[in-house]
Amino acid sequence: MSAIKEKIAKTNTMSFAEKLLTINQLQQTITQHGKLSDDLLKRINYKFRLEWNYTSNSMEGNSLTKQETRSVMVGNITVDGKPIKDVLEIKGHDEVITRILQMGAGELNISEKRIKEVHKAIVHEEDPAKQNQIGVWKTEPNYLHNYKGERFDFVAPAEVPARMHELINKLNKEKNGIVDAIEAVELAFWFHLEYITIHPFYDGNGRTARIFTNLILISYGLTPLYIKEEERNAYYQYLADIQGYGGSPELFYEFMADRLIRSLQMVLDAIEGKEIEDPEDLDKKIQLLELELSAIDPANEVKLKYNDDVFFSNYETWIKKSLTYIIPVIQKFNKFFTGIKHQINIQQASVFINYENEPVATIIDKLTAEIQKQKDRVMHQPVEIRIQTFYGTLIKGGLQSFGCNYSIRITFEEIKYEVTVDRFNEKGRKEEILFQKLLHQGLLDNEMLLVANELGKTIYNHIDYNTKERGIR
């Protein structure tokens, strides 16, 4: 066991001063590893977001489970059976702490305005009578009954503006003189106690206290901390003893230091490639994944993999019909050219047919017959159908004449197909994917028409540009 881990194992017997030294050593060890990779930082921040969102809100009576909290974090705001207030408060809280985790040190200042803005972001009320209390200092007294059942009154509303102004001024003055992590930790824990004792809002005081305590820690390169469900009673008891019975703040500081040491060690574990999720988290993630996937439209489920039956089914249901839109558009431009030799081919199956002005039905019948001859080749690998134009030479072009060759491709892959069309560009053609679909999802009539029209635009733009550029017209 490393010297650091030996110290961590003995934290219960350490004094606050010793725990501060451990915190400082952990932070220095993390710093020595240099800049973390984006993937690792994302993983660490997600862990902190989940624990911070869930633990801090559930402490204040939010009914969402850890799994439901995770669901809201990924964008699902329809948690069945839970009050919309609880869902929106988790959502707002996550947005706030995500922003804090992404901030640079210079942005992590604390002001009365920022405290009120954060309160507005994390507190939601459906009762119109309470909505005007969000983001403003409390106007009515608030109190709690502590673990002994005795009432403790927080600072009176009339005193809040002056007390908060004094607290923030002192905080910012002290922050300017901080030189190391040890001083930052002491300042953050002191601020937490002072803020909680003032209790400046009608509700949401615990959540905002923990947000700004963590903001102070983060601004000095430390990690946020969180308080687990089984640790809440100790947290509340330390606060009550200090507020009502003259208890030593150092005991509270020691408690908070242990939470911070846990967070710092978690970062080190992640850096060393260790698992940082709780053992039960994987099962909960799987349950959430199953729940979220069950909400996906069945039309977007993978139902088919490529084989010859799948190819012929697509060919009969929509590809042949697409050709009835595409071929006439190609033939509209034939009158401008000589030496026309349009082609439809499937190279993987050795299918090639040429056409010029034949009826569309005749062309499709010819193509179908060729595909049937090469049926065995179609099944071996996904194929690509190319509908290519070869317009030969512009009849009216004279010595400046030119050709015009573009194509549409229907490319099959293992579970999907793509429809790609060539685009005219002055510096050369470009390809554009118009559709990507699963193999069981055919093109609709309006989509077939769009494909044909886009190819027509490409051909027109090619002729229009070149006849002007070359001085033909």
C-alpha cells in the first residue's frame, strides 16, 4: 500500500490538520500526472455530476432515485410518477454544476448576483405564490428542528442582506490571499458553515451552500465533494451541534475533509485505470439503458442484415420505382448531346446495361433480367447500384463542346443503405448522401422524386455553367 493510501486508510484517526496535509499531497500527486485526456476527464466529471446531483438534491427531499437522476442528466425529463418540480430541479442543478466543472479558474467568482442566479436555476415552484421568492433573499423567518427535536432559528430576514454582503466580501478578501490547497479547503468549509447559518433563501439553502462550497474548491484545482445517504445524519448533527450547542467547527471540517479525500482518491483511481463507479452502478446503468432503448421508435430498430433476399426485396419494393423517376429526368437532357451511352451497373454482380431513349419500362425489364442472370453473385457481398449518365458531346458546343457525366449510387451495407447523388462544382464534382436508412426502410415516393430532381439540378447546373464559361452562349 502506498504512503498516501496508508494515510487515507487512517483518516478516522487523523486530526483536521493531518487531513489537510493528506489533501494537499493528493492534489500534488494528481497535478504531477499532467493534463488529463478528454475521455478520462469526461468520465471523472460524469461521476461527480451524478453523485453531486443525486446526493445534494435527495438531501433536500427530492424524490428521484439515482437511476432517475441519471436519466434526467441524459435528457429524459419525463420520469414517470415523479413530480415535475423534482425533475426540473435536477435538470437545473445539473446544468449549473456542469457549467462549474467546465469553467476556468478566472470565472469561478462568487457574488450576490451569482448566488441568486444559481438559486433561480435550481429551484422550481409550481405554486405562483412561491415563484416570486425564487432568486431573492428570504422575506419570512425559517427554522428547523434538529436531531434532538429542538428548534433552531436561522438569521432573521431583515439581517440577511447585510450578513450576505459581509460574508461575500470576507470570502473574496480571503480568496485573494490564498496560496495553497490547505487554505482553500479551510475557506470553503468556513463559508459552508456561515452560509448555512444565514440560510438566505426560503428554500434551496443546502443545495446552494454545497454548490458554492464546491465552486471554491474547484477554483483552486481541487475536486468537488458529495455526501452520501448514509453520511447525512452525521452532516446534520455536526451542523446542529455548531449552530445550537457551541460545538467545535473542527469536527465538521474533519467530516468534510474525509469527503474531499474520497473525491481526490477517486480521481487518482481513474488516472490509474481503476473502476470509479459504485458496484451497483453497472446494473443501474443497464436498467436505464434498457428503459431508454425501449422508448426508441420500433421503426429505427435493426431488423435485417444484408443477403440476397434483402436485396431483391428492396429492388422490387422501391428501387425499380425510383428508376421510373430518375430515368425520365436523365432523358430530358438527351436532346442536347450526341454519343449518349447512359448506364446502370452493379459491378459486384457483373450487371451492366446501356440505354438512351428507350421507354422506361423496357430499360427496367432489361435491368431486371440481367440481375436475375447474376443472382448468385448478389448474395456474396453487399452491392452498389450505379445509375450513371454519359452524355457524350454537346451538339451546339462547337470547338468548345463538352460532355456531362454524373451518377446516383444506392450502396448497400450490412444493416443499411445509402443513396448518394453527384453535385456540380466548378472545381469538380462532389458527392452528397441524401438518405441513409435501415434495410427494412424503403424510400418513399416523395424521397424518390427528390433524388431524381437533385440529379436533374446537377446536370442543368453543369450545362449552364459550362456553356457560359466557354462562351457558347
